[in-house]
Amino acid sequence: MNRHGWWRDAVIYQVYVRSFLDSTGDGIGDLAGVRAGLPYLKKLGVDGIWLSPFYPSPQHDHGYDVADYCDVDPVFGDLEEFDRLVAAAHRLGIKVLLDIVPNHCSSEHPWFREALAAGPGSAARARFHFADGRGPDGSEPPNNWHAMFGGPAWTRVTEPDGRPGQWYLHMFTPEQPDWNWRNPEISAEFDRILRFWLDRGVDGFRVDVAAGLYKHPELPDADDPEADARARDSVNPLAWNQPEVHDVWRHWRSVCEEYTARDGRERLLVGEVSVPSAREHAKYVRPDELHQAFFFDLLGAPWDADAFRKVISEAMKDIAGTGSTVTWVLNNHDQVRAVTRYGEPATGGSGLGAARARAAALLMLALPGAAYIYQGEELGLPEVVDLPDDVLTDPIFHRTGSRARIRDGCRVPLPWSGQASPFGFTTGEQNAKPWLPQPDYFAEYVTERALADTRSFWHLYRDGLQLRSSLPQLGEGTLRWLDTPPDVLAFARDDLVCAVNFGTAPMPAPVPGVPLLTSGPCPPGVLAGSTAAWWVTDETPEP
């Protein structure tokens, strides 16, 4: 496996800190809990972890509303505990990536409080997007944009003298004002923030909303102002994917390379990039910009062989063609979990959705490039779809009143042990309830049970990661598509073949021999329905 550029074929585990493991008993996961879970992740075989935001925050959007970018919220620990976590991870050979949020901050950030107190035309307001309202009394928003989480993208403030005043822009919630990246102070401040964490030993950053930051300089009306809210995605072309954003990534890349030149350790920038096409995506991973960017098209593809082949081919052509590698993902903290998305009712047990999720995992781990695993994915956790309204915390629900596309269901705390909630998640003396309730059927998914059952999701992931690290055919490189019957997708990586049966009926295996690894029951010579398999063959597969 190619280790030059460790990130090129790395497998990174996303830790949603508040839901991973609670060391204090307050019902909320913390950095000490992550440190306690490192041996589990080492056993699984991942190369690194990505930590969700743990900075001081009022938690209106679970830490993506940052009040202080250079500290730890007391609910998660402190800087000393963070340093212990990084040191422990490095001793185990595990890289540590931080989630950084450069598009917006918290309305409780000191600079935003200063802007509110300073008044119109001030230097403090120039750090954000403040503008006068439209209409004779300025009572209408400056433009017609809508926020991704529902409602107008503008909120009117009360000026220091008590009168209604200007409006400020927030593409998510009013508690998350957008930075004005056309102000050089913002770039300088984030340069300071990057260096603060790099000096503490981190191995890189996951960049939130990496296609954001810059807005159209004139802030004009949008042709489809509700596109972001309707899609829950970065669709408004006036608010996202502006050309100036690439200068930011070129500068951040230079900062990372400066640190790499000091000690030889490569620092990684991986972006959350939501853009219309793989070709546009590829612009973010040019050699002097982000090292990687999540390729969400695989996550969004329907369970269909042609659809999977199309998105994989486009990624290999447009993204890998830049010299970067594709960054594959099937789950994350913003999306319905794959087991449910592929058709499994969230009631526990096995079923079609679980079989498809297992097959998709094996396919992803066989693809050239890097892969990101979201916590609980390795347990086969389904989405929790029946959380009561009174426990939901997602601002999408509270701003829209709709449960459509809310994200609490994939963020329910992990089950570790036992037969009843809190399933070992909360280990401290307070013994508080988990911050989101765990359903009874989580007893079927606890890690201690998964580790003991060699047929579990966990063993599939562990075996796949072990083979991926030992087989030179996997990791970075290319693939060749093979001719297959309908509903079957197969590709070769040198003498290793990965095949997936997207149908339900058994199919002849694409190559002779006994499978090296399968996602489900797979007799020799047969590829069962909704099953993936890896073969190593002495024969050269026909393209």
C-alpha cells in the first residue's frame, strides 16, 4: 500500500464527540471518552479520526456555532485533555483531524457581539455581512435569500440606541452569522486559528462548508431564493462556490505545507464540498488547494448498479485526474444512515437494508482512494426514526416544524454494552440519561456483542480494513470495469476483483474461485443477491 501521502488511501473514522462515549456521567460524550475509545478504533484498523466541533459554543447547532475557535467547551473537557487525546492517538499510530468552521461563527462570538454594539458603518460590522433593509423604513431583508435550515437568511438587529436597524446574513440559523471573507481580517484570524491547533500537534482539518465563505459581492436577489432550504444543500449560486474561495484553500495549503516542511509530517485538508458536478468538485482538489474533498455522490446514489457505476466513473475521471484521490463516504452526521436509507426499517434485526449496507461498505473499501466511516456505521446501526418531538434538537426541526431531513436520528449515542440504555455510553458517577434517548433495540447492536460475533458488521469492516492494508492492489490506484450481467457491478484492481449483486437473485460469480471476503452468504461460484465479494484470481479478468 502506498504510504507516500498517508491521506491518499487512508480510512478515517468520524467521531461525533457528544455521541461517542461519556466519561463524566452527564449524558454527553467528551474528549476523555474519545481517548478511552482509541483502543477500540485501533482494533478496528482505521488510520485516523475526525473530531466534530468541541469548541466553546452555545450549541444551537451542536458546536457548528463556534464562540471561541481556540479552546474546548467545558462540557467536552479542556485543552489539557485535548493534548492527552492527541498524544494517545499518536502513540497508537492514529492521526487526528479537527472540524473547522470558517463560513460562520456563533452569535455569541466576541467579534459579533462587538459588531452589534458598534453600530452601522463600523469596522466591527465589516467582519460580517451587515446591510440596510429594503423598503421605506428598511423593514424588508436586503435580498430574497433563504437559509438552508429554513426561513429568511437575514435577521434584523436592534441598534445600540434601541431602534430597529440593519440586517445581518446567516445562511444557516440566526445564531450562526456568516463571516465576510472579503475583509482581510477574517483571513488573518483563521491563519491564527490554524496555527494554534497545528502547534498542538493535529494532523489536519475537515473544513466545514468548504464551498462557502465568499458571497456575490453585490448580494443580489436569487432567481430561486428557496433552493437551499428546499434541498437542504448549498444550491444558491450567489452564496456558494464563488471563485475567490479557491484563494483561501491555496493559502491554507501553504500553511499546512509549511508545517510539513518542519518535521516531515503531512497535514491534511479535507473539504465538505457540495457543488453541482464532479468536474466542479475537482477544482477544489487541485495540487495547490485542498488535499481531498468528500465525494457525496456515492452516498446519494440510489441502490442501482448503473447509478453506482456512473458516479464512480465520473469521480475517477474528474477528481482522480487532478492528482488527488477520491474521498468516498456512505454515512455522516448529516445524513440518514445507510442501513435505513437502503430500505431497512429502524426496528433492529437484519434485513434488506442491512444486506445492502454491508455490500456497499465492501464496495467502498475496494475503491481507489480514501474512505471515511461514520461512528456506528461499523455496527450496522439504523437511523432512529421515532424520536419524540420534545427531544429533537436539530435546528432544522425547530425552524421549519418539519421532521424531513432532520439529523438527530443518526446522532443518537453509541451503544457499547449491556441490554438497556445507556448501553455503556455513560460511564461516570452521575449516570445521567444520554442526551438523545437510545431505543431498546440498540441492544442488538452493542459493540461487545458485535466484537463477539464474527458475522457482524464490525467484523466485516475490520476484515475489510485489514485486507485493504495488506493487499497492494487496494488503496490508491485505478480500476477496470468488467463486463457483467444486469444488476451486477464488477471491477478489477490488478488481480483483485470486487463484485456487487444489486439484485435479489443469485448470479454466477464474475471470476472463478473462492471469495476472499464477502458481505453475506456467498457460496463458491455464486454471488448472492444484495451481496458484495472480493476475489483474488490467477486469471486475467476480461474487461
